[in-house]
Amino acid sequence: MSVARDFFAGVGYLGKGLGLWFRSPRLLALGLIPAIIAGIVMLTALIFFWANVGDLATWITPFADSWDETGRDLLRFTAAALLVGLSLLLGVLLYTALTLAIGDPFYEKISEKVEDARGGVTGEVEVSLARSIGRSIVDSLRLVAKSLLFGIVLFALGFIPVIGQTVVPVLGALVGGWFLTMELTSVPFQRRGLRVWDRRRILKGRRALAVGFGTATFLCFLIPGGVILVTPAAVAGATLLAREVLGERAQYVDQR
């Protein structure tokens, strides 16, 4: 399968998750509660950050104090814009990590129902709730730390004329998409006893598929209100994607 076809197939998995939303609204509505709580927390943090982004842009560019006013203002406006972009990238990933930690039982139930309707999981590994949440937090912190490194590189590239305004935002969405898929597939992978390093290795084998799904989800999360409404569907879609990359054929089971 070509990279482009795999990428758009990944986008299609978000569509499948949204389709499940419409067919099983009661089930996926369970995921709205932790999504709303995490959304309020992250929005409050982002608003505080954005309110002070001008001062932060000035603080990180002290060398521009002696520049002429036009050059100084342009540089600091660019720095502020890049900081806002970086905050969105990290904000989406932190939101997802927080949501999955708060709503672990809810999203576990959503993912489990999706799997059961497709034949279940052979050799499912039982993990206690406390251990599952603990693993999720540790794995998420590792992913956020790595995404921060990528974010710093993209922040620096953002100062390059033209490239910073065209290529960097696209790269940011793609990088954010990859890490978002890594986050959202944690539930079905943990059900099989697979940790974050296993997840990364397996998803790398279908990187375009993973990036396509994650990028579509990332962009939906940037729409006002989208992050709350799309999260349960994204968990369902991520479960389907995990079955795909693990080579598990769907055996549909009538659960009526």
C-alpha cells in the first residue's frame, strides 16, 4: 500500500470512530465526562499562557532590545505566534494524557465494546485499574517529553522566513498526529500486555496509517469544542486501528 493511501486510510479510522458515535451514542457518551473535565483544566491553563505570551516572547528575545522598533516587534510577534503554536501542540497531547488518566474506566469500556463486537482479544491481559492508570501516566509523560523536544526544534525552524509560515505548521500537525496516535492506542495495546516501546515499534511499521489517523484527530481537536466531542470517537477509532496494525481480523459478533 502506498504512503498516501495508508495515510488516508488512517484518516478513515477517525471516520469509523465517528460512525460508532452515531450508532452507539450512549456508550460513547461515557467518554464525555472525563473529556469535559480535562478540557476545562487545559483550557484554563492555555488561556493563562496566552495571556502572558507577549511577556514570554520578550523574555526569550533579550538580544533584540537594542534593535530598531520595527525589527524588534516583528521578531517578538513571530516568537509569540510560535509559542502559541507550541502550546497547542503540547496542549493537545497533555489534554489527551489527562483525559485518558481521568477516564480510564470509561475509555476501557468503550474500547472493550469495540473489540468484543469484532471477536474480542485472544489472551487478554488483566491489569488492575491502579496499575493501568499508573502505566498510562508514565508512558504519557515519556511521550510528552519527546514531543517537547520535537516542538523546540519546530519552534526554532519557525523563525526561518517562508518555511516557518508554511512547512512548519504542516510538520507540527504531522508530529502532533503521530504522538496523538501513540497516546490514543494505549488502551488496546495495554489490553494485550504491550507497553509504549512495543506500541512505537508496531506503529512504525504502518507509520503513514498512524500519522493519518492522528493528524485528522489533531486537527479536529483544534476546532472549538471538537476536543470534547471527538475524544470518545477517537478512542474507538484508535482501537480499530490497533487491531489493523496487529493483524487481527474482525469477526463481527451480534451483540443485540
